[in-house]
Amino acid sequence: MNILRNSLAAIGLCGLSSLVLAAGNPLSVHVLNLENGLPSPGVKVTLEQHVDQDWNALSSGVTNEQGRIAELFPAGQALTAGEYRVVFKTGDYFKQAKRDTFFPEIPVIFEVKQTEQHYHIPLLLSPYGFSTYRGS
């Protein structure tokens, strides 16, 4: 009984510690494949900030086995109010899966008004359609 209780506590602490680590970063993304209901690992994602008439690159990453990037915003930088763009490079993902797609790249533009909040952008993906929303 103690082994089971200790194991459950350890699992809970591991989950909590990953949440605490990601909690310091204001931006995360998650990609799910709507065709099979599974995470989409290996999707390249870039983050850019709109400054004047240009988009300035801030960071990039690749989704993990769970289809997530828990910390997309650059470490050590403060999130400022303004427009940002997350670009999901879906063409490469589908090419590796030997699938055609209509959307080789999916840009998601969003506005940050409250810099103390966490922003989570999930992408629900299929070869010929997608959906996104502000997650938590």
C-alpha cells in the first residue's frame, strides 16, 4: 500500500514540477492530429513579434512526442504587450508522414494585452483543415 501511495505521489510531483517549470514561460503550443486523435510530434514552430511593419523572429522549437512545446517564449525575456505570430510548419510534418496537405504553413496571429497571463495556442490539424483557440 505504501509503495502504491509513494508511486502516485511521485507521479503527481513529476507532473507538478513540469507545470511549475513551464509556468515561468508565458507561451506554450500543442498540436493534435484530427485524423487519428494523436499528438503531432516533430512540427517546427516559430514565434515572431510584430514591430512597426515587420515580423521579428523571437524563437523556434519542435513539438515533442506529446505534440507540445511547453516553453516557446525566449527564456530570460519579458513578455510585452503587442501582436505576435506563431507559425506552424505543417508542410514538413505531412511530408515526413508521406501525406499531401493544403496548408504547408499555418500562421496564428494573436494579441497580448495582459503580460502577466499565460498564453497557450493549441492547433487541431488535418491535411485539409485546421482549428485553433486560446487555451489555458
